[in-house]
Amino acid sequence: MINRLHLSASRTNIEEAVRLAEAYGLGIEVMAFAFPDVLDGDWRMWLSKYKELLRPIQNITLHGPFMDMVSGSPDPRINAVCVARYSHAIRIAAELGATQVVFHANFIGTLHNRFYRDGWHARNVDFWRPLAEYAQTHGVYVALENMWEFDPTIIGDLLNDVNHPYLRACLDVGHAHLFSDTTYSWDYWLEVMEPWIIEFHMNNNNGVLDEHHGFDWEHGVLDYNQMLPKIRTIAPQAKLVLEMDSVQDMADSLYYFTTEMA
């Protein structure tokens, strides 16, 4: 499992994260190119900087743009913006040598109306199929991440109907706990998403706010002693990203994997 473990690196902690990753042979998930000020600014400078910083890192993934993205929007102009942002991120991922890029699925979780879900599904099948083809031409997998989705079949049905080898899933453990309908257990999320999972995002929260703390945070409600064995079984090849705000929290959480690091 240790060779699949990644640290989430922001613009403010990238150097610290790389030092920790290099010390333990870990991967890095790059956050910098998720933000519009980078993508609309001197992104080539950032790309050059990150290529140099990530030189000692063997395994790289990328978190793509997510702010205000509404894939499969009924508005074609909004869709065009999303396609441009995602295509840009795919090209950057390829240049960085990243194997996969994560995008949010963008379902509005407060809308439980059947007509919204059916329309969202049909539009997103049309939206993601050509992007998956585009990603394949660049050798980069796309992983759709659950955010506000209250039911795992929202993404699962989409991935099933697109049915493209380069469109997969990133299962965010914290989001599944926070935003899932209470009738859907963690085991059910794993069961539904299993065929497509290539990545997990992992951290701890208090069950109310989407915070990114370490596994042993004193107010955390997620028990990774119970969750990690299931993750190992369900998706033994998936990337495991410690998506935590603090590099120290990531370092403190590594002992959950110490049997593989010894």
C-alpha cells in the first residue's frame, strides 16, 4: 500500500510535502492547477517550477479545477468553460507526468427531484465521453470525485453508461460520510463504486464540516483502523491520497501504514 500513498500538496506547502514524500518514497497530488488564478495567469511558470520540484517524485497525480465548475450544464456557454478548464488540466497533467487527474462530479446534492437527476445524468454522459477520449489521447486517467452526491449510484450510473476505460472514480471518504443520505452506508459506497475506483481521498472531520484533518484528530468521527482494511480489499491498486491541510497531519498519519514502511 505504501507505494500507492500520495500527499496532497498545496502551493503553500509543496516544498515541505515533497521533502516528506521523498523521505518515505511517497507520491504527490498537486493542487496548484486547480485554481483559476494559476490557470489564467503565468501557468507555464508554475509548470516549470513544479517540474523541477517534483523531479525526485516517482508517482504524481493532479487535482483539477473545481471552483464553480458545472459539467453537463444546460447552458452551453458554461459547458464550454468547463471543457476548456478540464482540457487544460489534462494537458498540464500529461506534461507533469501525472497518471491521473481528479475532477468533481458536480451534482447539486440538495436537489432530489427525479427530473433533475435524469437530466443531469443524460447531459453528463454526453459531457464526459469526449473528455475521456481526450484524456486517453494524453495518457491521463480522469477520476470523478464525489462531493455533494448523496447516493453513490449518481456517479456509479454515470460511469457505467459512459463506459470508458479512461473515466474512473475518486472516492472521497470524508465527503461520503458528510453528504451521503444516512440510508447509504460506507460499505454500500464501496460496493457501488468498486468497479471504477482508482483513487481515494482520505482525512478526518467532525461529521459536520468538510475539514481536512489528520486521521487521529481529537474531534474526528472517521475510524481508519476499520476503514483501511476494507479499502485494501476493495481497491488494492488505487492511489491513496492524504488530502490534509497540514503536512504535519499527513506525517502523523503515516504510522497507519508503518507495517509496509518498515
